[in-house]
Amino acid sequence: MKLLTLLSVATFTLLIGTNTANAGPHPGHQHKRVVVERNVVVHRPAPVRTAISRVVGSVFHSIPANHLRVVHAGKVYFIHDGVYYAKRANGYVVVNPTAGVRLTTLPRGYSTVRINGETLYRYRDINYRRINGVYIVV
């Protein structure tokens, strides 16, 4: 019984000592808030691209696996990074596409040019015209 009374008095004392109206800092008492910021900077080298000349007429034994295959006017083109290839007996030859080849997206690094008041898109000296969301070689 003494233990129960002692526990009750201790609990009551704690409850009275915790007044929500005075829960803030007491006058003259300040809490110091320390904020530590760490800015981690990760430097990653730029991706290395092999500098291989993709000049019209260049012949390659293979082309990158993620190429796009396009058929236009009976000709099959393999396109990778805006470079057009045609299959020949000795490998893949870099070629210029014929007018009318249609693409849904332009290659990375294209530029916008104005010719005779018309907006065209150019990449590697190949001009594209946008018609209904499709890019057509002109």
C-alpha cells in the first residue's frame, strides 16, 4: 500500500510539474540549435566517345546494336546518332538519305535553321522538316 501511495504521489508530482502553458523555454534560457550541412559533390567524368569519322563513303564491319532500321522507297537504312548506313557486301557504308525518309525523333545535337522563312532542323548537313509530328528528310 505504501508503494502504491508513493507511486501515485510521484506521478501526480510529475503531472503538476509539466504544465503545457509553460512548456516553452524559460526566461534567460535559450536552446542552441546546431545545423550541420554537408554538401557532397560527386564529380563524374564525361562519357568517353570514340572519335570515329562517320564520313559518307566510310565502311564499317558492324554498326551499334541500338540502331534504328528504316525502309524508304525500297531502300533500307540503319540509323544511329543521326548517321545513315546502308548494308553492302563489304559491310555498312555511311550514306546520305534520300528525301522523304521519315523519323519520329531527331538526333541529339540538331540545330534549328530558317531557310526561305521556313523552320528546318539540321544535323550533319541533313535537313528535316516537321510535318504532323514527323520529321522528314528534305
